[in-house]
Amino acid sequence: MITFGDLLDRVMISLGDATGATWDREDVIWDWIIDAIKELPFYIPSEGELKHDLNHDHEFTLPAATVSVVAVEYPIDQDPPAYLVRKSHFEPNFFNSDSYYDVDRHFTSGEGLRLWTSAALAVDAEVRVSYLARHNTTYAAEATETDIEDQYINLIVLYVVWLAWQERLSVHLQDPTAYTNVIAQVTQAMDLAKQNYLNAVIQAIQEQVHSRYVQGWRNDKYDRIY
């Protein structure tokens, strides 16, 4: 994976501002890259074991970066794997079976997502959760490695280029002496940068369709996850 510093270098070279003469590397470009990462339309396929909340037999706190749950395996390490079926825990018969799971907001804390299992699990019982997670957006140093796959680096670059042209347009619009033709040219460049980014996103989505996890796939212990 690329380091955050290398990503900064890539972006600034693409902007034609390798020395930071126009946009400050740390005060401007850094934040724009974080914004670009947040806008990535792809999440990180992840998997991990969770132990239930000691105060609630049916509840698990999902990792903070969780966006959605793809599958829940319980009991774990069965052959073939045993998967729970997604069902709303508000339905009256949810807790009448050991075969269901659900996901909702963690309303007690007001943050993150919470996993429900219809089975009342013993202390330290584990479930294995396959889920999609957000990319890391907290970087303390340029040497820190990002979690962005190489094929998506261009999306970061294109998004920041778009932001840069937006910023240039704002600067010219605030200048009462700016020529109309200059504003028109910057506007055209901004629109082109936006379209380049959107086209790249569409292409990346199309390329990923054939290999991505299917969100919300309903499964049971006899099904595989594709």
C-alpha cells in the first residue's frame, strides 16, 4: 500500500505544484486528500471475531469503521460454515430461533453499529463477522501506510484536482479585476476535472462488480459467500 507521504507527492505533481507554491502541502493538500478518501465509493472487505457484550446476551458492538455486515458465522469453524440469516430483531419471532442476526445503530451510545443475534450467547462466545469498513482517514505522519488499494489511487488524485480547480474558481470570482474569459476557462477546467473523476469512479465500479462481495446476501449454513 502507498504511504500517505507518497500519496501527497503524487497529488502535488499532478497539480503541477510539486513545491507547494500554490497550495500548502500540510495545511491544504493534506485535508483535501482526507476528503477524497472519505468520498471513495469502495469500502474495505474485513473479517473478525467478536465477543458478545457482557451485559447483553444478544448484542455485539461492531468495529467503529463498520459500514455494513455481509455475513455472520455462528457457531464458528464449522464444516461447512454455518451462517445466520438476516432478520429484523423487531419482529416478534426473532428471538424464537437461534438462526438469525440483525444490525442497527447503537442507540445506547449514539455511535456506530450494533449486531444482534437471536441466540442468547454465553460469556466469551464468539461470532465471525464479514463486513465492509471505511478507509482510515487519520494520519499522524507522512510515513504511515494507507489502506488504499493501488487501483484506487487515481480516484484520490482526480478528486483533489477537482477540488483545486474549484478553489481557483473561487479565487477568481472574488477578484473584481478578473477577466470574464479567464473565469470561463477555469470553469471549463473545473467541469472537466469533475467529469474525469466521475468517469473514473464509474469505470472502477464496473471493474469491481465481478469480484465484489454482495451486500445483504441472505444465506444460511448451506450457502457459500461469493
